[in-house]
Amino acid sequence: MNDEKQSTGVRVPSILRLAVAGVLLLAGLLGAWFLDDFQDYLDQPMFGGTGSWHQTVAPGATLGQLSAELATRHGLPHPEYLLWYGRWSGLAEKIRAGEYQIPAATTPRQFLQILVGGKVIQYALGFPEGLNFPHWIKLLQQEPRLANSLKGLDEKAILERLGLGENHPEGLFFPDTYHYTRATTGIDILRRAYERMQQVLAEEWQKRASGLPLNSPYEALILASIVEKETARPEERAQIAGVFIRRIEKNMRLETDPTVIYGLGESFDGNLRRHHLREDTPYNTYRRKGLPPTPIAMPGRAALHAVLHPAPGDALYFVARGDGTHQFSSSYPLHQQAVNRYQRRRKRVREQSDGQ
């Protein structure tokens, strides 16, 4: 009997040791398998490399929420692996909000690096020189990727939203191409364009020619908007600016069609008639001397530069030739000859066109 007790006392610890060793071995094998599977997961394409996709990270979104979304909407396997890796690497707290272009065959490691890098998708919206403020608003409202911050706002409300003390928005925004991300609003674009116009206007005003009959940068902005609407030919801007500067110096009316058209507003049907030139509005430069009260469009830097560095000469009049250029004249009789000449040419061209 003593032999049996001794025998039992020897076998029980041995079995326990074997059991513990077996468990440890199994745990080690499972751990090794998990680590191998985990590492393999991190270095394999998230979705089999089938194609690129856009990924939006909302402001305040966590990696846990993002992992769950990827699993639910796109079938990402083992979303917990992505979350664990993010927490273990410290990247989970560094992801940035925005919209990202994720290349095909991106691995989870690369995916997190993209979100941490913050290189979000940039879109572009261009505003050509010479557009007026309603056209700008239309372009902004038609841009589907911009957050709609302009709906229901009139011009006064927009200026208030921008925090500007201006009474009229025309001419205040610099025409250019603006890059933005999906979270950007129309107000954001306008604010950047306003600041850019202030910068450009200040730079050009500081370098202006001496002796100009312009009392402020805003007056230069008004005249530049007229020059912008009168010609699209770069070589003519300074010439046309020179005509207007000399007319101001001589206390002559500017007599420019674009201001009359602007004053007509939405009632203008595309055909400027003689009776329009007789209508007295603040923008009718055939009836009133001096500059109109505000710009009539958004001028670019070239038009601003032309107004502040007008071409010398004696021309006081110009008329369109019909090919995009203008005929300049120093006296009214010469101007009338040019008008008759080019009006007859345009009439002849119209008749030939109608006859075809």
C-alpha cells in the first residue's frame, strides 16, 4: 500500500507538467499562428487589389468607427486587426479628417499612413476674369463637392457672413483657380478670393504710375473692371485704360457700353438699344460723368496693372473692328469715320450671313 501511494505521488505532478507544457505549446503555436496571420494581414491588399477608392474620414471619426464602416460597407475582413494595429502603432490617434484617394492594392499599413499623412483630395474651381458676382455665386452653387453655405443668402447676407464692411460685392473677389477639399464651403472660397484681391490691389496700387486721376485703390478697381469688360486682348488693355484716364482728366463722360449693360441688370436681353443709352441709372456713363459707383465685374491683375500704368497717347475714342480689336481715334470726327466704317462692315457681314 505504501508503494501505491508513492507511485501515485510521482505520477500526478508529471501529468500536470505535461498538461501545462501542452497548453503552453498550444498557446505558443496559436500565438505564432496569430502573429503570422496578423503580419500577413497587415502586408496584404485590404480588398484584394481590385481597384482604387475614395475614403472619407469625417471630423472626429475614430479608427474603430472607420474599421467598422469598412467591414460593413466594403467587406473588410478582420476589422479588429486594423484597429489593434492602429492602437499598437500609435497611428489611431493621428488620423486626419478629409477625403482620400486610396490606390489599388493598398495594405492596412499603407492605409493608415495615408490617413495620417493628411494628403487629401484637392479639387479645383476656376473663375475667369470679367465675370460678375451673380455668375460667381452660380458657379459656387453648381459645384457638387462644395458644402452649400450660400443657399438662401442674398448679397448683403453673404457680405455679412464674410464679415466684410462692404456695401456691394462686385469686383471684390480675385478671378483665379481655387483648390479646395470636400469639406470646403462657398463662403471659404469667397473669403480666400477677397483676401487675394486685397493683396493684388494693394501691390498694384503701391507700384502705380504718378499723376493718375484716381483717388483710391477702389477707384482703380472700378476702372479696371470696365477695361476688363471692354477687351479681351492683352495688348489693348493699356491703350483702352489710357483712353479712359484721359477722358477723366478732361472731365469727359466715359461713354462705355458695359457700364450701361450692368446698370440694366436682369432686364438686359443681350441687345443694347439707343433708348438704353438714354436711361438714367448710376451706371449709365453716357449720362453721368466720372466713374460708376462700383465695379461692374471681377478684373484680373492685368487689367489692374493697365489702369495703373496706362499707355500714353492722344486717343480719346475707340470702336470695335469686329475681329476682337479696336480702332482708336484722337478726335470725334475721326471716331465717327471709324464707327461708320466698321458698322458698315458689320452690317455687310450680317447680311452675308443671313443670306447663306
